Amino acid sequence: MKIFDISLTISPELPVWPGDPKIKLEQVISIDEGANANLTHLSAGVHIGTHVDAPDHFMNDGRTVEQLSLDILNGPCYVTQVPEGVSAITSKILDELSIPPGVPRILFGTSNSRFWELGETSFQEDYVAVTDDGAEWLLNYDIQLVGIDYLSIAPFKDTAPTHRTLLKAGVLIVEGLDLSAINVGHYDLHCLPLKLLGSEGAPARAILIQK
């Protein structure tokens, strides 16, 4: 059994969505300064690094993160790698990816993962995302969870349609994955967002297990 950590490391240098609060991570109590323990303070929005979107994020319907099904967030998944040069994951691209039938969860590795490999600290607007017709394709394929390797599943200049298509149908979204070291294939996904009361999303630790 091999475990792959596909979570991003949270630090002040990690890019955030434009307009979101910057990540502040600072030691406020220190043993070196005479305290009997160390203590770090974290301040950030909930959509930082690897995180899960609950339906309330775009539907404003009260389906918040603490209500999400752990049965959907954990279980068999398929990782596909979108070819270089593909700028958007459309229904046509999905037809060409040879995704096995009956897959309940799918994670998209794309050229986005190179941003994490290179240590990019500025937000990249030209990331690869799923279009609305691609989201409809996923619904028709009975996908329960979809993940991608940048901070949004949807295109930068048109975020609402893709999110609403998926979230309205109860499809869970995991964003901000690092799939740069992951080969195409079947894995077990374990994704646990923080249990934040009434929040439309939460940071998560996500791993893949290959048996």
C-alpha cells in the first residue's frame, strides 16, 4: 500500500483567490521567548489551499460543510491526467479521456499542477477548469465527487455556471489538489474537510491510497 499526500501546504506564500483574505500564519507564543509552549495563530478564508466546496457556496441553500457526506468524500476514485495544451475541460475533452464506466469520484490532473511544482506564489488566472457543458457531462456520468488541481473547478471569468450545475445536483467539489506526482489510475481517496459550523467550504487534508 502506498499513500500519496495530494494536499497543498498552507503558508502565507500560498496564493488565494483574488479578493479573499490573505493567509496569516504566525507564532504568537514562543518557548524561545520564555513561554512554556509554542502557539501559532491562523487567519484566512475557508477556500485556501486544498479545500472542499459545499453547495451553500453558490446555491445559498443552507447545505453547509458540516453536513457533507463522508461516504462521498471517501472511497474509490479515478485520477485522469488532462493532456498538455488543453485549456478547458469540455464535454468533448471528457469524451476523449477514456474514463472507465462506473467511477463515482474523479480527480483531474492538469498543467495546473506545474504551478505548485514551480512554487508559484501569485494567483494564475489562466488555469485549466471544467466548463459548464463539462459539468453536465459529469452529471450524466453519475459522478458524485470531482476534484481539480487549482483553486477553482470553474473558469476564472465565469465561475458560477459550473459550480451551480455540480452543487445543485449534490456533487461535491474538491479544489486545490496537487496531482503533479500522481499517475493515471484507480485509487482510494480520503478527504476530510474541517467540520466548520455553517460554512460554505473548508480546508481539507486529502490523500490517495494505492493498493
